[in-house]
Amino acid sequence: MHLGRIFLPTRIHHMAQTQHSKLYLQALSALTFLIIHGGVLAAAGATPSNSNNTSTTATERVKENDTSASSPSSSKSSSTASPTVLPEIGVSSTRIKQDAITINPTQTITTIEAKELERTQPTTIFEAIRDTPGVAIEGGPRPSGMTFNVRGFNSNEDVQVRVDNVPKGFEKYRFGGTFIEPDLLKSIEVQRGPQIASGSGSLGGTILAKTKDAADLLKPGRRYGGRIKLGYASNNDEVQRSYLAFARPVDAVDILYNRTYRNSNDITHSDGSKLPQSKVNSRAQLLKVGIFPTDFLELITSVTLLEESGLQPYDALTSDPGLSNFGNVLRDIEDLSIAHTAHWNPEYRWIDLSATVAFGHTKVLETYLPGMSRNRSCGLQGVTFCGNDYHDQKVKGITLELTNTAQLYKQDNFSISLLTGLQYRSMENETRRTTDSQGPNINESFPADGFWAASTSGENAYTAAFIQSRIQYGRLGIIPGVRVDWYEISSTEDRVKRHLAEKGLSSEIDFDHTSYSMGLTFDAIANSLTFFANYGEGFRPPSINDYFTYGDRAGTPPKPANWLPNRPWLGEVGLGPPYSSGEGRCNTPDTNFLCGDVFKIQSSQSSEIGVHYQTPNLFGKNIQLMSKFTYFHIETKHLLRYFSIDDLTNTYVPQDGWEKRNGTEFEGSLFYKDSYFRANYSRTWGSYFNPQTGNISSIAWVPANTLNLTIGTQLTSRVGINASYRKVSERPLINGGTQDGYELFSAGGFWSPTDNLTFRIIGENITNKDYHLNGGGDFSGLLGNRGPGRNIRLITEITF
């Protein structure tokens, strides 16, 4: 059986999609030409449209007057609206402000602004967004073991994370894989559910983080400035040092440099015991330069670097004694991102153009010393020298993106806007396993070239085009969209490529996928009550490892005891010494036991309905209220984890596993003078079908029901206080039993005796509650590590 014959039905499906994709691409290309051509005319002196046709810009999004306990000298943040989301019309043209947390009225998008980051002073990006409805943090409390869970999706391949549009995070066994220093950030946008610009890997949602800008920090009339931040945490004796310098030497140039250090001891539980190997030793830097040649053009370059090292557990995700027996490793991490962005928004309604060229890499080097359980070479027969083992993983990424928002028509109560975009992303993964040990049998398990058949190197690349329009007629808004992705997933291992070539098989798998979206909005009461409904499709392709990995040693697969007598048992030579054959994950000898492109693409359909209500004068008083309720339903098909080949017949078992999720999310804010109150609640439930057992069961890896309450006030212009309450309900565990719920109380405040000096105090888990976190990754439905006990943080900020 040839691989091409295995994939024939899917090929036919993809060929049909390709014909539609060409039509979409041709239409998009023609539209892009018109937009660029119109922009050239405008730049050459074409008369801009009159004021009746000016665009509704992203800065018209709802802003809320949050008087959270942050320094009064803080600069107002610039707009954090994403260039890949159409601006709101109608309900967004309100006078209610949001400058701490921005809630999109008709989409499930919440943005944590700079003012809220100042108030909470999170030590990880995970802590920064944990109060967002539908979001939970899994793994931890070690930063290297934390992962996002958005509406029950918890894989790095289901939740995208980007910093200045550079993709972050990668798949590594029992590891988090996301490294971001929150002190470098000015905003974090949390998108629940797939968006038109997200593409694959966003079944659960997307986390978009933006780094600080000098323009947000400079005081009026100043050209230069700086800040020194010193912090101490009582729980693990963490010491934070942050040095920030920013300048606008000339009107057309902004420069910012930020350097942050974090060092700590092990985390302390409520009973005084320690969480082993939870020390932090990290260094982070941000360099950002902005150039503004004209009033309509801005060019930004940002460089972020995070380095971390230390003794850490190999398994950073779970505390289950039966699963977490991998011991410790020495781990060195380097995460680099370089992003070049341009934004051109002339006084011409057809052009609001954004472009990104970004590069990044993440390097994780693990060293297994002799005596560590992950050191395998010293236990091999005939070893003459026992040395270190190494696992070296490098992930390199390239991102190219071009988007434009055009106001095609606007007259009276009718308008049409159009978002178009082109994207290219490539992620290349290189994995090597080597050793210092010596002996006659070393090369059998540790080839000199570092090849590791169980986690091969490869590249995942795609090109995408999307188009989304917004048609607004009076109170009714219609937002249709379509996106086409062209994928190439390939192996870059020479051994694997030669091995596949022997059977006439390709080392590259190509496919395309089309996704659709639709949104409806209706302003029942202008600028006050809005109903909305959204539909979006997402997908997740198989990974490089799904397509191209072999067995651990890729040796001749043993013949099962129940193997049919008249059936040959084949082994395919080709990987090269010391491998006698190539045993892939599939029991298909004709494909060298590789699964190849017999997979189906995992896909999802997400639907949500909701209502948004706001008023600047509740009960006729100067009380501002904003509230939003959302109900969602997500159906995911062709689950990759249920892919299988029947051992006896070599028959492909249909990839028919599915999941169905339902959930409710509420977020609301209340403001009166210098006081505020915020409430968030989320509940998610669902079921899944396991085709291997035929059973339908409740999903155990969705977040528990969660309630977050925050209250605060500014007592004077220089003093502010706040308090928060978090209640997490109990939840069932996948292996039986129940994970207990818990309640956490926190409080904080600031005092600014002068304009240049601010003191902060933050108390976390004030009642010293003992509780368990969720397991992470594949162990989301299991009990995680115990959470930290009481923690008092003291922070001093000196600005100049």
C-alpha cells in the first residue's frame, strides 16, 4: 500500500478546496492591488475623502475610566487595538472609558492594559491574564511548567502566543515552552476562540502581547526619562531589579531600553515546605526604536531577549508520583525575538496599512549529569567513561504579515469597511541528543550526528490570505470573512529524507484549508444595549512529530505474539547506522512505518451569542456600568490524539474522535468617581467521544468554574488601595476523584510621596490557603503541584 493511495480521499478533498482557494486568492490579489494603487495616488497628492467618509479608527474602541491603584504619574497608554480586528461601529462610539482593562463589546476579546499591569505587578504573563473569563493557568507554579488553558484548549498548538506579532511557545514533552517577561509589556490582548487573522493553532484562542513604547512613558515636555524598580517577595525571597531608560532625542525618533533581573529561592507552601527546584534565575532585555518620518507613517523595531538557567525538574507539568519520576535536569533557555513593524495611515479612507517582518528563536539545552535519572548513557553496557547527556532543541521562526483596513463607503447610516491580509509563517525545529560518555555501544543509542528518531527535526510553514468585511446598516452589523491557508510540513533530517526516498515517499506534506467566519451585531439601544453573535472556524494540522517520527531507537519492530501466520513482517533499512530499520508510529510497513499524510486535520466550529450593556449614568447618577455576557459552543472533530492503525489488519481506524464544549462568560465593571468594582465569572463544560472505546464521557480538562472580584479606590491623588477575591470550584479528575476548590484573597496599594517616587505593597494568598493547581499539557485533567503560600511583595519605583 503506497502512501499516496492511503491519502487519496483527502487529496481529492484538498483538490476541491484548492479550486475555491485560487478564486479567493485572485479576488484578494485584485483587491490588494486596488488598495495599494489607491494609496500611491493618495501619497502622490490625491485629494483625501471628505469628513463624511473618514474611517472609524481603532482608537474609538471603548475606554473605561478605571481608577485602579496605580501611580498617578503613569502615562496614558496608547491604543492597543489589533490591526487584524475590524474597528467597532455603533456601540463603540461611547463616552465610557477603559484604561485598565478593555472589553470588546461584540467579540470575546479582553485587553489587559498598562495600568492594570502596574497595579498587579505580575511575575509571569500567566498571572497577568488569569482573571480573564474563560482562561485558566495550568502547570506551574514554576514558570517553565505553566501553560494557557483557553476554553478547555491547553496545548501550545491550540493556543497561540505572540509578542509584537512574533510567535512564541513550542511543543516539548512535559514542558511549558512559553517565555515572556511581563515587566517588558504594555498590554496583553486575550482573544477567546479563533479569529480571522489567527489561522491554525488558535482553536482555543490567541494571546497577543505588546512591549512598551517610549511615547507611553515620557512626561509632557520631556525628551528623556528613566525608571528604576526594585522588588522583593517574601514567599521565595525573589529579588527583582528593573532598569528602564527612554528618550525622544528628536521629534521623529523614540528609543527605549529595559533590563530586568529575577532571582529567587524555592517556592514555599502554606505549611512551610518547599517546592523543590523552583528557583528562578532569569534575565530579560528589551530594545525598542521608533521612527516617525511623517505624521502618517511609523516604523518600529523591537528586540526582546530572555535568558534563564538553573536546576529544574524534567517534568514541569504534574506532581502525580506515578507520572512524575523523571528527576531533575540542568536547563538553559534563550528566547530571542526581533520584530520590524510599519503602520501607514494617511488621510485616505482606503488605507490603514500594517506590515510586520519578524524573526525569533528559542533554544533549550538540557544537561543530564551522571546520576540523574534522565542520563541514559551511563547505564549502557560496556561504558568506559560516564559523562553528561544533552538534549538540545532549537526553534526558529519567521513571520511576514501585511494587513489593511479600508473604509470603502460611509454615508449617513450605511457603511462598508474591509480588512484584508496576507501572512507567511515558518517554524523550524531542530532536535539533537548527544553524550560525553564513551564505550563500544554508545553509538547504538547516541549517534554521533545527534539524530534522535523519536523527535525528528523539521519545518512547519504556511502562507495565508484572509478577507473580512463589515457592513453596517443603521443598528445592524454583518461581518463575514474567509481565510485560506496553504501548508508545507517537511522533515529536515537527512536520514529521514533518505529513508523515505528509498520507498519513493516524499519528505514534505502539502495541503490547503479554508476557514469561514461570520459576525452579527444589533444595537437594540444606541450606545447602550447590543446583541451579538459570532461564528468562526479553526484548525490544527498534525505536527512534525506526528508526521515523521520513528520509534525511540528505530530498530526492527518486534513481531507481535498475535501476528497473523500468513502475514509477512517487514523491516525497512535506510536510517543508517546504528539503526537496522525505521519503525514509525504507524503499523504500516509499506510506508516505512511512518504515519505520513494519512492524518485528517483537526478542525473546530465555534459559535457564540451574547449581550453587552453599558451606561455612563446608572440610576441617573455619575455611575458608569459596563457588562457583557457570552454563551459559546465549540465542536472539535478528527481529534489527533485518537489517530490509530489496527495492529492486526494494518487498517486505518477512522479519526472520528470529537469534543463538544459549552460555556458561559461574564465580565463587568462599575465606576463611581475614584472607585471601581470589577467582576468576572466563567463556566465551561462538555463531552468527548473516544472512538477506540466507543464511550462518550465528560471532559475533565476544562477549567473549573471561576469567580473573580476586584474592588479599589484612589484615596488621594497619591494613595490608592485595592483588594481581590478569587473562587475556583472543585472539578472532577480524569483518573477519578475530585480536585478540591479553593478561595484566594489578595490586596495591594501604592503611595507616591513625590512625583518621582512610588512605593507598592501587594499581598497574595493573604489567608495562606493550601491548594492544588491543575496539571498541565496532556495532564490537564490531573492534580497539579501545590500552589504557593502567603506572599508579600514590596516594590519601589524611582522615576526621573
